[in-house]
Amino acid sequence: MNDLFKNMAGMSGLTDQVIASDFLISAKSGVKTTAFALTEAATPELRSALREQLMAAISTHESISKYMVEKGYYHPYNLDEQAKIDTAAAQTSQDLVD
């Protein structure tokens, strides 16, 4: 069996964590981008549409954050625990390429 497949075996939890983390980062980027666009909008109609999109992006970010906290992937109020999780994820990623 290929070493890559050996390393990937049994990593479904980590895969969920990676997907959720990427989604959270994307949602956060969407919030920032939409908020910036809102400040640049020239018409009331556009501002209204962007405001709705901003609220949807914030709601999505909140949902993903809650999911990650419930699963133990994200500890926004416990930096020591979050550092342990981030270190373990980084080590696992490093082990995949070794």
C-alpha cells in the first residue's frame, strides 16, 4: 500500500476539521469583503443588497464556528487548547509529506 494512503487511513475526523477550518476562513473572508464593498456602494439599492449578503455571511460564519466548537475543533476562548489543536494539525500535515 502506498505510504500516502497509509497516512490517510483513519483520518476522517481530521479531514472534517480541515474542511470546516477552510470553510470558516472563507466565510470570514466573505464577511470582510462584503463589509468593504458595502462601504463603497454608490446606491441605496446596492447598499441594501450588500447589507443582506453581509448578514447572511455573518450568520454562516456563526454557524460554522458553533459547529467547530461543538466538535472540539475550535476553542476561541481557550488559547492554550487551540494552540495544542493547531500544533497537532500542523504535525499531521507535516507527517503526510515526510
